[in-house]
Amino acid sequence: MSHTLGIRQAQKQKTRQALLDAALGLLEEQSLSSLGLREVTRAVGVAPTAFYRHFRSTADLGVALVEEALGSLHPMIRTTVSTTGDREERVVRTIDLIARHVDGYPAHVRFIARERHGGVQPVREAIRGQLTRFAQEVKDELAKDPVSEGWSEDDLLMLAHLYVDQMLSTASLFLEALEGPEEERPARTREVAQLATRQMRLIGLGRHHWLD
């Protein structure tokens, strides 16, 4: 009996993931607010009624995509502001991690970039919630650095939000570079990396002189 339940559970999870993957593919060309559940179920090859065994609505599916896109990134975000290495090493490490993530998961990055200010409120709120968690985790890491001595909690959180916003902006620029003409991608990617490096350095310099 337990073996049969295990097979059913595995099949249910497989169908759920197929719906998420199909939706993510369809969202490359449209926003979530215009996505119909019949489009998604047709792409997977299941009946529309099967959709409701996994999600209450397309908004609910969108929230699940937010968790898939951002939920696993918390360790990476903390790594980008780790106190390991000097300031320049941290900047290089951060830009490299962002570039590799965009290269590996362009559809997820595109979805978050589009829906962060999109028309589906539960999805906007889910993204905002994840970004708030990122900022809090970055703040906790920044607080461990001796450079943060004397900083207030509010100022540390403000700085953390600056870093998170910068990472999102950099990810979007890397995505644009990847989606341009193939022969231009290497040069455009280098330009994005150079710009992001300068911007991160500027934030770092401001941080070191904030209490002056």
C-alpha cells in the first residue's frame, strides 16, 4: 500500500513540476496576467481540471514559480557579502556568481524581472517577501564585518537593500546581454561586468565613509 502511495505521490510531483516548467516556458513571451491555465495544461498534455489538483489559480502557480526562482538563492546571496576575502575579491565573487546564475537560469531571471512590478498582486507580494528576506540575511552578514562597527540597524538594512537591488539590476543587464545578437554577447557581457564592478565598488566606498 505504501509503495502504491509513493508512486502516486511521485507522479503527482512530476505533473506539478511539468506545469511549472510549461508555465515558465510560456512566460518567456508573455506576462503572468495574460497566461491562461488552459495554455499551461495543453502544453503539458493534461486536462484543465488536473491543474486544480496542484494550484488554485495561475496566481498561485506564479507564487510557486517565485519560490522556485528565488527560494534556493538565499545561500548564494549570503555568499556574495561574506566577510571572506578583501573588498575587491568580494566584488569579483559577487559579479561572477550573478553572471553564472543568469547563464544557468535565464527563464527564472526573466520571470522575476518582469513580474516584480507586474499586474498579479500575490506574485508581486511573494517577490517582495523574498527580497525582504534577502535584505535581512545580507544585513546579518554585513553586521559581522568589523567595517560595520558603529552602524545602526536601520543603516545596515538600508545598505543591505542597496546590495540586493544592485544584484537584481546586474542580473537583468546580464540577461539583456545574453538575449542580444550572438556575436555581440561576449562584448556586452564584459561591459555589464565592468559596469557592475564599478557600481559595487562605489557602494563599498560609500560604506567605508558613511560614518565619517
